[in-house]
Amino acid sequence: MSGPILTAAPVGPAETAIVGGTVVTADGRSPADLAIHDGRIVAVVAPGTPLSAARTIDAHGLHILPGAIDVHSHHREPGFTHKEDIVSATSACAAGGVTTSFAMPNVQPPPNTAERLAAMIELYGTRAVVDWNINAAGTVPDEIPAMATMGIAAFKVFMVTDTGRDYPHMPGIGVHDHGKLLEIFETVGPTGIRLMVHPHDQALMDHIEHGYWARGEHDYRAYARAYAAYDGIIWDTAAALLLRLQLATGTPLHLLHTQTRGVVAQLRAARARGQDVSAELNPWAVFLGNDWANIERLGSYALSYYVPEINTEPLWEALADGTIDIVSTDHAPHTREEKEPGWADGWKAHTGTPSTQFYVPMFLDAAAAGRLSLERVVELTSSAPARIFGLADKGRIEAGAHADLALVDLDRTFEIRDVDVIGKIDWTPYAGRTVRGAITTTLVRGRVVFEDGRVTGQPGWGRQAVPDRTASHTRGER
Ligand SMILES: [Zn+2]
């Protein structure tokens, strides 16, 4: 493995130097010092090369990673700001080493028209602490071409058209009808923008749920088991449809929530056919919902979804071998009041778990345990999402790239605690676990947004992470 590409020292003084650390990229690692000016890395030099800078950050003993790019987060604004808002979500990002965060469209009103998307973009412009984008709801075909010109990196469709609940899957974001889904694939394709889909076979789910309810089973256990029924059938059949629609239309597809061995096998086959599909895993699939003891202990607080343990090894293998391209959070905060009803009725609790602040440390811990290489963690959390979603300036530590960086202490072990959660809620399902690998400092385009345990970034610093349309941003080769 090679380390970062070294350059000469900059000619003039830089704003910031980072010295003494070890730079880690998807390709390798080596000690190197960085000079940063005007938001970008201007030089990557051999350790000890004289650098003139207004501020020097001492990174001795630390590793320097490209900041995480989370393409799947629920910031809850507008509409649900009692759970989270743009400022609180992106502050948690800063603390978690996340330098770019894409917001999902299940807000109120959902950004499924150009007018609504424009309003949301304006809101983010003054509120975000880290860089951001918005995954527009691609549910109204007539609106898709106009929204495609607004700097977005993805469209999102939920296949969930939930009969019993209007939150978190409110009208306007979900499409299950296969013909309408085909129309969306046909319409998104020519824009060149990747279509993210939450795979969900609503018809099968309706039948499965009614079976549980008919037997009088409503609690968190029933809810967990319903979503995992028949070895993940609702996930597998939905993924099969989506992969077939992708094959039919050629539209770049991003498959969300990879969590069954059946979907992993389908992804391998799709890749063998040369299909343009990228796939995402969320931390709950390997750190939370895969252990029934967590579900017994935490009830709905542990759910997103139950991911039976038989899937765990196949998922880690898929993360290691590239079948799964990226890790993003599915950060989904809810209040305790919204989770508590789940003990008695899992369907009455809001689904999802917060994770922005602690997922990078959990994957650093997995690297420390030998699950994945540190370089592969960098690829999954940063370089691959940058490549797949066309963020040419991000996801790498090279002269010319945005200075979006996470400084991490791989030797520091800490306990995740509820009291340390940044955001509008005061809990994390990962509380009580000890992880090795801590974020010490986060920079977004050269500005320190987190250090010494404090978020120092300001709302409005974050900018829309607009994809580079001149580059081809297919899934690409690794
Ligand atoms: Zn989500």
C-alpha cells in the first residue's frame, strides 16, 4: 500500500499547518504534514518540512483521515425540529468527524418539488455547521428535471407506503407501485443523478404485519421479527425489483439499508453483470440490531431493524470485499416519548436510531479489532461516497482537495455515554459500549469545527457539496 502523494512546501505562508500526524487514505498511510489555505489542502509534505502557517495543529500521535461523508442522515428540519434540526444534526456531525452530511427528504413539507427544494437549500445555507446536500424526493416525475439542476447529488424514494402510520414515511416520499417506480427510474436516468431507494416490499409487509396483529402480537419483539420475517423476504424481493429496474433503465441506483445475506448475493450478481449499483450499510446492521440481546434490553430504542445474526458475517465480508460500497448512518433521532410506546406496541414507536456522532469511532474500533483495515474504513466512510456521488473535491487528502479532515486518536479508548450526546435528544442506543478510536479534531474546508471536546463550528459555515458534473461519477473501480 502506498501513502499520500507528497508535494513541495507551499511558496507563501499558509493559514493552517497540521504537523506530526500520520495521513491515512484509502490507499495507505504514512507520516506527513499538511498545509491548508483558503479551504484547501495546498501541500502534503514529508514530516518536518518547514511550513509557515498562522496556526499549527500538533497531530503527534494522531491519524489524519479524510472527513466522513454521510449520504444518509435525517436532520428533521423543517417539520420535526423537536427531534433534531440542521444546527444540532450538523453539530453532532462535527463531533463525529463527519464533514459532509446529506439530508433525507422525510421532512415536512418534503422536498419533492423544485420550489420546496429551493426553500430547503436556502434554510441549510444559514444553518449548517458542516457541508451538506439534500437528497430530493424523486416522487413527482414532472419535478425531477428542474430539481436535477439544483446542485443535488441524489434523489431518494422510499418504497414504504405505510398503511398505519404517516411518520416517518409521510405522503409525498413513498412510492411502491412498480409502474410508478419504473417511471421514476426512466425520468431520473437522463439527469445522470443517482437514485437512492429504501427497499421495502409493502405488499408482503402488509400481509406479514397483519399476521402478527391477528395473533395479538404487537410488542417490540413482534415488530422486530416482522421486518426480519422469512429470512428478510421484504428486503430481498424489493432489492430484486430495484436491481431489475436498474438493469432495464441503466439509471444509477444506490441501494439503501443493505442488511440481508440475500441482498449481498444479489449485489454480487448485479456487479458481475456490470450494473451501475452502489450499496450502503448502516451501523445498526452490524453494531446493534444484529444482537437480540440489544433488542430485549432496549426495545424500540434498538430498532431501526432486527438483522438476525446469520447475516452478520456475510455483511462484514461484503464490507471488506467491496460488495457493499459505503457506510452511511441512517441517523434517525427520536425523543424518548416517541420510543417508549414501542415496548407495548412496536408499530406505535418511531423507527430509527441516532448514530452520527459515534459511527466513525465504532468503525475505528472495528478496525482495531481487525474486522476491516483502517484504509478500508476510510474508503467506506469517505472516499467511496465522494466518488460515487461526484464530490470531486472531497474524500481524499491531496493537494487541491478540500481540507475536510478528522484527526483521530486510535489509542484512546472511551465509553459512549448518553450525557455526551450532542443533539436535541439525550440518548444513544450505543451508550455503555467502550470503543477504541476517538475523534479529537474536525476541520471543514480548513476551519476547525470540533476540538477539545467542543463544537466550535458556526451555523452557516457549511456549504452545499455540489457534485462535479464534468466528472463521470459512476460507481467506478476501487
Ligand atoms: Zn433513513
